[in-house]
Amino acid sequence: MYPRKPPRLIFPEEFYDETWEREEPPCIIRFAHQRIKIALQSARIPWKIPVSYDPNCGLPCNLRTKSRYRGVNTLLLCDTFRTKNFRSKWWGTKDDWHSVGCCVNDDQEPIVIAMCHDDVGSQFAPALVYNAAQVEGAEYFRASLDKLDALVVNDEADFGSIGRLLEYHAPDIRFDVGDENQSPDFNGYVPPDPWLDHPNHTSGDYILMQSEQYFHSRADHYSILLHEIMHWAEVRTGWIDRMPAREFVAEAGMCILGLELGVPHTFCEFNHRKWLPYWTILCHEDEKFFFSMMAQVDRACDFLLAPLGIGDTDA
């Protein structure tokens, strides 16, 4: 049996005609899937951008609604931090920018994103958005990351917000103890057993962590703790999947939670590199892999942050 022929690569310029009048319009789901897959295979982490003191930096937000983009759009837009050197978190369509008196010149290339086209989040349509760095008259929305002091240094971060998160949710975190299956130097979430019997399970449902002194920085410690809290949120949002899928959600969610809470990301990318080959297999099998994984990331982040009044939503 011959291997399946891979689908053709869809290029961004195929969407630049905003009338979308084509006999066979390009598939936005396939396009987003390909863009994220290319980023990962090019050794980029498309959800990883630095935490900054600059209020115009952070997770991508829509100019008109002031709320952040969701799902795969988070990855498509965050990836421009490295591919386009865009630093501002503010994005919008030409109409969005015109609504605040700014102008997008015709020579600017848009970023193609996948906008939800129905109430259940299963239909998507392409949209063309522009960063503040591309827009005339958008100085107020631009980032000033040319200064190094705009970035939050790991050990100078304010960990008050993550303290609020831990106080509110009160996960069972066991420091430097291990258990019958894990040594004291293990960092990880032990799921409930049986999983589906939560909260009436017989064992599990706790996080094993090393304390701060075993990490390079406080931010490394809390960043990895956020990864495990994403796992802790799985059972509470009724989500079960294969381990590589769970690790994708935990890795992406760790960085998104960190940006929302002001916790710089861990320097260590070992876990990302460990699971990347497995993610490549899963996304090769399923063109909606990134859509479904990022939907769970948003679900878990909403569960964790909404009670604290942190974070908001958009497309």
C-alpha cells in the first residue's frame, strides 16, 4: 500500500482576496494546521512569548473588543513574535483599525487567522488581521520592547497572582516527598484512580513537586507547577485523552497561564522536545488536532482563572 499523498501546502496570500470568490476556496482549518505544524517543526514554540512590564505586550488581543484571541489564533499570532518580530499584543482587521482612526496601508501583509463562524465553534472562516506595528497612527498601541528592562526578569516577577490561584483552588501539592511510585525528585500530577470516579476515587489526584531551592529560579519552579495544575484541571473539566495530547495542553497552557499571571516561562524546554515527535504523529493523523487541543487549553484556563477575575475571551 502506497503512503497517503500529503495535502498541498496552503500559502497565506491565497486568502488575501477578501471576497473569497473562488471555485475551491482554501481551507482555513488546513491552513492553520499547517502553519502551526511548520512552526513546531522549525523549532519554534508558537505559544511562547516573554512576560513584559509593557502593557501593550502579552497574549494577542483584539483591538476593538480588548479581549484576547482564543484557540489556534493564540498560536498563529504569538508565532509572529519570532517570524515577524511583532511585539504588540494588539491586532485587528482593517475595519477595526479604521474605527480608532488608524490606517493600514495596502503594502502591509496581513496575518491569516481562523474566526469562529457559528455558535458551537465547529465552523471557521478566514480573517485578515494586522499588528499595531503595521498600522499608521497606532503609536499608542505599539510595544517598546527595544528596551531590555521591559522584560520581566525571572526572579523579579510578582508571584502574587499565582498565590491567589493556589489559595482559591487549593490543589493538593506535596513538596519533596514522592510516594510509593515516585521518588522525592519527581515533579508531576498523579491523577485520580479510578479517573472517572473523581471526586469519589480511591487514590491519586495530587501534585508532587520539588520545592524552590531545586530549581534555577522561582519562575522555573512556578512555571512547572502551572504545567502540573493544567493536568490537575483536566479531570475537573471532564477531559481525558492520550498522554501526548495531555502534555501538549499542559505545555501550551503553562505558558498562557504564565502570561495571564505574570509568571515568566521556564528556561527548560526538555519536556517540549521530548513530546514533539509524538505531537507530530498526532497532528499528521488529525487536521483538527491543534483546534481540539487549544479548545481544551482555553477550557482549563477559563476554569482556573475566571473565579479570580483574570483573563477574558474573544475569537
